[in-house]
Amino acid sequence: MAKLSKREGKYFTLMFIPHNEQKVYSYRVSSPLMIFVGLIFMVTIGVCSFVITRQINYKITTRANMRFAEKNAFFVQELGKTHAAFQRVAKIEDELRAMLKMKSKKELLKFKGAGGPTPADQARLMQSLSNRATLTPKEFAKNLLFLRKNAQVRMESYRELQKYIVTQRSLIAARPNSWPVRGWITSRFGPRRSPFFRGTTFHHGIDIANEEGTSIKAAADGIVTCSGWEGGYGKLTVIDHGYGYSTRYGHLKRSLVNIGQRVRRGQVIGFMGNTGRSTAPHLHFEIRVNGIPVNPLKHLKQK
């Protein structure tokens, strides 16, 4: 045990008293020396604390920089992958646009693909990403802004394509090109000799004969605008397909649809009959474009 006591004058006496001995050890030390030793001790402690703190901060900073470098490298890699994905999307989009503009299957089969991002689009981003392990915050923000703008442009383009495809699908569904019934064409579109009196009349459709009660199907999607008795048509069903197309189904034995009902292509809408001005069971079928009768055989699929 050490005991510090102060004597008269400028000296200190340091006494050491062992536990197991009766002898006491004492040392006299001057005040300046004690102050000097104390200062050295404090400076040593301060320097050690500073060095240890710097070492700890250095290790923490080194680890943080390593994690930042790993994250930065990951983001650089992801930016590269995202840019490559945009290239593929752009190429597919250009190919799709080119295919949608083709009017024949022959042209479609010959199409080998074209388009894609321009060299300027590629250089804009890849100049920063090529052979780089890190990106500055400014470079990263610039590249990210480029990708966002590119994504927005592609989304708007896809919306246009989607709208176009939906319109084309609706137009295809509205075109009455499916045969309403199987049978024999007994009278074609155009001038013909009247079956009821002498002279020539203009036939606004085609007559398809078969057994009475044969199912009649809608030639395309549409909405029923007429279902009932209409003079010489007998029991008539009229379907509005949109885009100016409409079809008429005359001489029915019975109709299965009502006005305002939506029907699909191939849906049974009635049965063949012999009602109205008719000489035998058959279907009088008309196709009209903007209210004007046209030759159904030019629209129906060839069989």
C-alpha cells in the first residue's frame, strides 16, 4: 500500500508499507519532479488514447469503405444489366411494331427482325460503366435519370401498342367473315331473276339452303339490334358489329336472341326456317358496311 504525505517545504515523501513486514520504505521526492512525472503520465495517457482512437476509427472507416465499394460495384453491375434489358425491350418493341405494320402472312414469315437502341443510346451509359468499378454520386444519378426517362418513354410506347392491339382485335372480332351456316348457296349477291314474278331484281345477300331447324350462328361479335318479324324477311335477326359492319339473318324459324343482347362469333342465334317471302327452307344472309349491302362471299372465309 502506498501513502502520499506532504511535508514542510517543496518535498513529498512516498511511503510503502508491506502487509507482511513491519519495515516501512520511504522516499523523498521534490515537488517539481512530482509535477513533471504527473504531466508525463497525463501526456502518455492522452497520446495512447489518441492513437487507439485513431486506429479504431481507421478500421471502422476501412470497413465502411469496403462495404460502400461492394454496394457501389453492385449498383454499377445492376445499372449495366438494366441497360441491357432496355436494349432487349427496345429491340422487341421495334420488331413488334414492324410486324404489326405487315399486311400479309408471307411478309410476316420473311421478317427477320430489325431495330434496337441507337449507338448513341448505348454510348451514353456504357461510357461510364465500361471498365469501371465505382461511380461517383453525380454519375450514378445521371445514369439513373437516363434509365427512368427511357423507362417512361417505353411505357408510353407500350400503351400505344396496347391500344393499337386492342383496337385491331376489336376490328378483327367485328368483321363478319365466319359462315353462319353450312349448306348450299342457292342464290348469290347481285341481279337475279325474281322467284315470285317476271323480271329481274337485285338480291342484297346470299341464300344458303339446308334442312329446316339447322342452327344459325353469328358471323362475328356484336349486339342484336333487331329480332322479330320484318315483312318479306320473315323472322329476322340483325346484329351490329361496330366499325360500320352489320349482318342480317332472314327467314328464321325461331330466334334465340333479344334486342340489346351481346353475341359472340359462332354463337347460335336461331334456327333455319321458311318464314316470310320464301320458297323453301334457307337462310337469307346479308353483310352491310355503313348501311350499304356488300357481297358476303368477298368477306366470308373460303371453304
